[in-house]
Amino acid sequence: MFENSYISVNRLATRLGLSVNYLKELADNGLIPSLVVNEKLRFNPSQVQDALNRLAEKRGQKIGGVIKMREHLLHRHKKGISTQGEAI
């Protein structure tokens, strides 16, 4: 497979062990890179992994950072605070 190829959200979710909804949420908030092709989200797995690693490092944790970031986004969403383009 090509290093710069793009895959569906379902394949990415399987590869990363994350839910489809969570990946869509991250993409919608500009926290992971994505493209819309023929009205469907497409992802470059290596770019997404790099973005997730940066987000986890910013949260101070390598593995749990992604979970903590999701909790942060859900908390802000429940309070009605925009997360669009937020760098965590």
C-alpha cells in the first residue's frame, strides 16, 4: 500500500482501534487531517497517527491522551463551547 494513500473512516477505525464516531468528531473539529471525496471522509493513516501523537503529547500522556482529549471535547460540547479548530 502507498504511504500517502487515503482510506475510509471504517478502515482507519479498525486500524487504530478507535470508533468511527470518535474519528469523525476529531475530523469535524479539525483535530485530525481529513479529505472529503465524493461526500465521504478519507484519511491518510500516517498523518492521522502523527496528529493523534501530537494531541496526546500536548495532553501530557502518550496513550491515555486521546481518551482524555475526547473527555475534554465531550465536556466542552455539553457546555455548548465550540471546539472548532481548537488545539489541545
